[in-house]
Amino acid sequence: MAMRNKKHSLPPPYASETKDSRFAGTFEVLIPVEGRNKPLRAPKQFATQQAAEAWLHSPDGKDAIAHLVQDEAKQRAK
């Protein structure tokens, strides 16, 4: 039986409770990025996890995430 080459891929963006005490009780979207230990934070706070996940899957959320990942890639290329 041949062994497969397992490629380590990044997990998808996800919603998580905010760790910042100034925004206690809110949720944020975290975006894993290649070559970075900590995920990027989307610059929005949400009242519920469902609202954060709804934004994550909306066209606006997808565009914002793509823009953040692209900006991070440009910063790392310098």
C-alpha cells in the first residue's frame, strides 16, 4: 500500500469568544495565516457566535478575510 503525502493545510477561519477584557462577552473572527503563530483578528466584534459565523460566510466577510490575508502576505514578502 502506497503512503499518501499529507499536506498540512491551514484550518479555515473561525469564530471565537473575545479574549480582550474590554470586549468581554463578544465574539470575533480569527483567520489562520501561513507562517504566523497567532491568527489574524478580523476588525469586528459580534454579540453572538451565530452573528460572527453568519458574517464569516457572507460575501462581505469573505471579501474582508481575503483582503486581510492578502495584506498579510504583502507584509511578509517585504
